[in-house]
Amino acid sequence: MNNKPTLSAIDLLVKHIVNTKYQDLSPVTVASVKTFVLDSIGVGLSGSRVPELQQVKHAVAQWGKAKQAQVWGSGEWLPASSAALINGYQIHNQEWDCVHEPAVVHPMAVILSALVAYGQLHKISGKQLILGIVIGVDVATLIGQSASSALKFFRPSICGCLGATAGISAMMSLPKNITENALGIAYSQLSGTMQAHTEGSGMLAMQIGLNSQAAIRAIDLAKTGFDGPKDILEGPFGYFALFEDEFDLTPLFSKLGNEFQIELVSHKPYPTGRAGHAVVDGLLTLQRAHKFSIEQIKQITVSAPPLTNRLVGRPVLDSMTPSYAKLCNGYIAATALLTGNVTIQDFDLAKLQDPNRLELANKVKTQLNTCTNPNALAPVTVQVTLNAGNVLSIELPYILGNPLKPFNKQAQLAKFRAACKSAILPFSDEQIAELTNLIDALDTIEDIGQLVQQLSNH
């Protein structure tokens, strides 16, 4: 018996985008949105501290003068697509934004930056934004979960663009024909490969920004009546034929409309690639339990799935950029052991050249375990071999921040406070409290411009 739906994957997604209403969202779903809006705004504000941002702003300043939406943290008014680009870049430029692990997609970076910029221009309500985020995350992550081969293209940017386009369509209540065209136009602009990740290039975060901008341009074109391709997922030159080597649509068909994916997003406690979180979680847990010293360590071995090896199993270099070091298991592990944490300040240039850190980092080996899923980030085994010969080991079926090993509310708020205080224009405790309360009341806000101004006029 063939249980495949009669509608295609893209037809089902469009139906979901057009038909889902705010009233369909449970209190748990709405609370999840607020949680990750808070998290993403925090890391986006912190991203204003990255020096390369000034280069981005200099380039973007040449792309138009319309005052439609604001840059988070500094408040410049720009065309909505330009503000989306900068804010998306800020969310992802320190590798601190949330991730949907089964999809290998950072859903909020493209989606929130695009929806908030477009929403500020069009004075949408908090409820409209919440609905758009739910739909956008569903579209981005269900497409991502349907890939059954390893990453080649940068799934956070390309799936994020389709999700952002869907989210704007939902929050603006666009009709079916405009939504279909917008998704096709967005598909025609998708960009981002894993080469930037491999090289530790700052272009990795810019791929987020460019796709956030592309989503807004897709909506604007579609609203004029401009036509886009329709069979963008399963067509002969659709997403799955071109961007992924293998796919299985079972997750999309089985989960769409049955669970909202925003409830299954993982926090990132540390500003590193998510694949580097397991070594921090494991080492800090072992150190608390066994009280070993740095001097006692002979070797650290991380046994992990293929994806972890590909993403963070890279060699330690004497001269690393911050972007490279955030994706280097050795540097991440050494930092955790030497400081008891991993913070954004640990990727400042002086820390990257610390000889003690580099010496310890070179004792870390990342190797394959028996997991063959090319998109899995767990299970992971972290093993510490001491000079005396004894071996300490911990198995991690889930990593801190995963919904099954959650980052508690107190830790979430501590991360948000630290992020806000690290912005290029730091927030005071009073301003942080006001912002936290405003996001907690997101569903009561009539115009999200009120929220954006709180990010920019402090």
C-alpha cells in the first residue's frame, strides 16, 4: 500500500503556510517562540561587537537609503532587505545561535532577521510575528530533515531562506499564488556552501545575511505578480536534485501539521559550532566528577558521528582566525578545561595565541564512532587519558541544550544578559530587564517596531 500523500511536498508546505492561523498554536508553541526570539535577539546584539561588521555596513550603505527597518544594537535606518542582511549576519557571526539538530539548520538566523525587518516596515503585530516564526521554522527544518546525505551546501542559509519566505507569507496572510511565486523566487536565489565553513571564513555568517535579504526580495517581487518556478523541491532541478545527494520525505510528510518544530530547537550554550558542544559538556562533567588537573592530562579523545568529525575535527593552527577556532574541537576543549567555560571573549586574538591553550588543544583527537547517520551530532564519547594511565570516560546520548537535555531558564537568561552586555553599545541591567519583559509579552505587542526600537535606542 502506498501511503505517500497525493500532494507534492511543496504543495503540502504551501497549504500549511496559507492555512495555519495563530489560533492553531498552543501555549507551549508560543512560549517556545518567545524563548528563541529572546535567545536570537541576544546573540544578534552581541554580534554587533565583531570588527568585520564595519566592513559589512560600509558595503551595505551603498545599496540604498530608504529608512524602512533598523539595525539591532546601533539603530541605523536602512532598506528592510539591508537591515535583514546585517541583523542576520550579527545573529550568526559568533556561532552562538540556536540550531535544529535533526535538520542541521540554524532556523532563527535567517528567519528572525528577515521577519523582523519586513515586519518593522509593515508594522506587524507580535502575534503575526509569532505565527510567521512557527511556519518559517517548520518549512526550513522539515526540508532539512528530509535530507539523508551529508551537507554540501550550507543548509542553515538555503533552508533558512525558504523558511523566511514562508514565514513572511504567513505573517502577512499572503494568498496561495503569491506564496507559491515567492518560494520559487527565493529558491532561485538560494546560496551558501560548506567551503566557507571548511576554511573558517567570515563568509559563513554572511551567507545567512544574504539569504535573509533574498527572502525579502522574493516577497517583494511576488507581490507585484512576478512569476516564480513552482516544483522547487522534487522537480528535476529542484532542491533535492541539486542541493542534496539523497533524500527521504518521510519526516516532512509525517511531521507537518502534527508537531511544530520550534518546540524541538536546541540552545547553544557556547559560542562555537554546535558540533563542538559535546566536548565541552563531556569535559566539564568529567572534571567536576574527578577533579583532575590540566597537568595530569595525557590525551583527550572524542569519538563522534561523521558530521562532528567533518565540522570540528580540524587541526589546531598556531595562527587561527576566530571563525576557524570556533569550529576547532581542540581549541574549544582546551578553553573549556582552562577556564571552566567557553565565552565570546575566548576567541579574541590574544586568547587564540595563548601557548598554554594551544599546547593543551594539541592533545585533543577527534575520531569516528560507530554512528553512520551523516546528519547526527550524537551520540558522543569523551575520554580523558591521564599520565598515570587511568582513563576517564563519559557517554553523551544528548548534548547540553538539546530538548532532551535542556538548557534551563536560569541559564537562558544568564546567556541573554551576557550577550546584551557584550554588544558594541552595552545594555544596562535595567534595559536588559525591560527587553526581557517586552519579549515575554510579545503576543500583546501591536507593532513590533516597539520591540526593535528597544534594541536600538538604548
